[in-house]
Amino acid sequence: MALREIRSALVTSNPVTQQILGICSALAVSTSVATAFTMSVALTAVLCSSNVIISSIRRHIPPSVRLIVQITIIASLVIVTDQVLQAYAFELSRQLSIFVALIVTNCLVLGRAESFAIRNPVLPSLVDGFANALGYSLILLLVGTVRELLGQGTWFGITIFPLASDGGWFEPIGLMSLAPSAFFVIGFLVWFIRSWRRDLVERLPYGVRGQEAGDG
Amino acid sequence: MSDPDRRPAGFLSRSNDDPIKIFGVAIGVALICSLLVSGVTAYLRPIQEANLAAERNARMGAMLDAVPGLRDVIAESGADGLQTRMVDLDTGQFVPDANVSAFDYDTAASSEELAVSIPADRDLARLRTRPAQIPVNIVERDGELLLLVLPMRGRGYQSTIIALMALESDLRTVAALRILEQGETAGLGARIETPEWQEGWTGKQVADSNGTIVIDVVRGGAKTAFEVDGISGATITSTGVANTVRYWLGDHGFGPLIERLRAEGA
């Protein structure tokens, strides 16, 4: 069951490309693979522990204050993660700067707490958190790979395309280092996934005139 | 997490719509979370501070290595080789008996007594305030100044850039510029942190023969000794560094100190 969960979160219900959650941080930290990787690890830790904690006290969270309780727990976990990174992964935390702290606004964490952990037992919630974090990490690393490769000619800091300025042949694409390119890359990914798996395309909630005519 | 021990018996069995339960859960969660956060922060603080200090020392070391032969001078003259002196920026005088190790730029720049506000028309570095006194590093041999290391900071495109600039004994030639901290766009503005770009500063002249600060970062290739190559695609960051350097070398920054040292040296 756990395996199926994880496989589905990687593609069919991938949080980024299918649920369109967590886009904001995906834009900010995917300029290089190293930052994307650290962000993925940090998010996995936060998402798993927040799902577990929220699910374990789910019977005692009054519905009227549930969002406040959830966000308090998530925010505390994020601060702890940020502090741990600053202490034990100093260089990376410097590159991620405020984006670790911004996990708290990552809709993915609150989204999974609200739609899954609050209604399900601890173990499935842990699996759900882990699976979604993996799905997020996969996309983040893919986007990071594309952006770092085309923007700086490197992958994980290793030179893949020697830069023209260092006597190589590759002229880096500056746009790839800027936030909009993450939109383009994610957009292409969504397009690719939906042309490959037609069943993932949602049915339109309303008819489009031209289409209706065509169908009719 | 809902803190069952300290509540009256049956707290958890209350209905979730009961106001007592609502407040109890909210307060309990807030309490436990705040304990967790403050506990972790307090526990990790020494490690984080050690990281920061190690980083600063490493950058300072790299800066000294950038000047050929400087290590030998310091080793030769012993522990006195590299000194840290507190400078009163307005007068350019060293402040005797100042506690330089306790200096923290951000605290000083935002405190009521220690900060000086920068007039808007002179605020090239866009800092609004600066400390009245800032420690600088100097390397001397036999009372003769060999190197003056000035801390600098200013706004770039999206972050505050913190740098060190070392001036040679003529107080006009750049021995090295090192960017200590920046959060500019990766791949563009962040390239100010690459050794290649920083090396472009070495040997440049910051002032002309009248002592006017003329150094600048230019687009499309530096032509004179007063010009440094900008980074294409990162004009605002490049200009930010140039303005930062010009502000801190100017008469609202370390200008009075540089003038005094030059007058004394002559």
C-alpha cells in the first residue's frame, strides 16, 4: 500500500504538477540542484513530522481552531528545521536564506495536513507526507537540474558544459537563473505529463463553446 | 501534544466544541510549540555563532592571502602584525580601549546611541544608518602601515552586500576586495562572490591625485585604473558594489580616517 501511495504521488497526484501546490518555493530554490536538494530534505522532514503530529492529535483538534493549531505546529517545525540547518549545514542554509523559513507558507504542508492528516491514522499520514514530499522533491530536483545546467552549465556544482568565459563552448542562459524560468520549466513538465497520461487531464467544469460544437 | 497531565481529568473526553477544550488545546499547543522552539534555538545558538565566526575568520584569512607576502610579514612581526582598531568615523581617530570583540554591526547600526543616520543625498550604499564607530584591521611593520582593511556594506539588487576592502600602504591602491555575504540572484548578481570578479579589483586606484574617490564599476570592459568590469546581466548588483565602495571610502565613511593616515604617513 505504501509503495502504491508513493508511486501515485510521484506522477498521478504529484503535489507540484498535478495538485499545483508548493509552487512558490519551487520557483525560489530551484536555481541550483544543491539548494533544491537541501530544500527537499528540509521539506520532507517538516511534512512527515507535521503529518504525524497532526494526525496523532487529530481527535482533539477542535474544528473551530484547527487551522491555527495546524499552522502553529508547522511553523514551529519549520523554525526548528531552519535552526538545525544553520547549525549543521551552514553553507547551504546561507544559500537557502529565507526560503527555509518560507516552508511555513508552502501550501503543500498545510494542504496535506488539512486534506489528509487531520482525518487519517498516524501511519498512513506518515506515508502520505513522505510520498508527497518525494513528489515535490522529484519536481524540484528536475527543475533544479534544468535550470542549473542551462543557467550555469553545472550540475550539483560539477561542470557539465564548460562555460565560454572559461574557454569552453557553452554560453549560459541568464534567464534560467531568474524566477520566471521555473514557471516555464514547471509549465513544460505539466504539459509533458498531461500529454503522456491523458487520463490526468481534468474534465472541464463547464463547456467551452467551440468544444461543445465540436463534440456535438 | 495536547498536554493531558496538567488538565483536570476528563479534559480530553470533552467535546471538541466545548470552549474549555478549544482554549485548552490552543493554549497547550502554543505552549509546547514555544518551549520546543526556544529550547532548540537556545541549544543551537553556540554552534551557529561558532559557524559565523569561523566563516568570518576564513574570509579574513583569504583576504590576507590575496596580498602576496603579507602572511610572512604577519608571521615575522608576531601577534601584533594584524591589529583591530576601533575608528570613530566622523573624526577618523582611533578610539583607545574600545571593546572591538563585542562589536556587532547590526546592533550598533540600529541602536539609539551608537548609530548615525546617513543624509539621504549622501546615502549611496542605501543603508539609512551606520554605526558611529566601526573596527578596522591594519597590518603594520615598525610603525609603518602596510595594509588597511575596511569593512563595507550596502544594498545590492535584493540583498545587503557585506565586503572587506584592503588598501595598500599608499591608501589608494586596492590590495583586494572580498565579498563576505550577499544574497543576490544566483548565476547573475551572485557572481560578485567569484574569485574571478573580485580579482578584477586588485591593483585598481580608488582615488585620483587630488584624493577624490573615482573608482567605479563600468559596463563593457574597464579601460583605466579607476574602472572595474561590471557583470553583464547584473547591472544593479555591480552598481550596488560600486556605490558601497564609494560611500565607505567617501567623507561620510572612512574618508576622514584615510586622510588622517595619509597625512601622518607623509
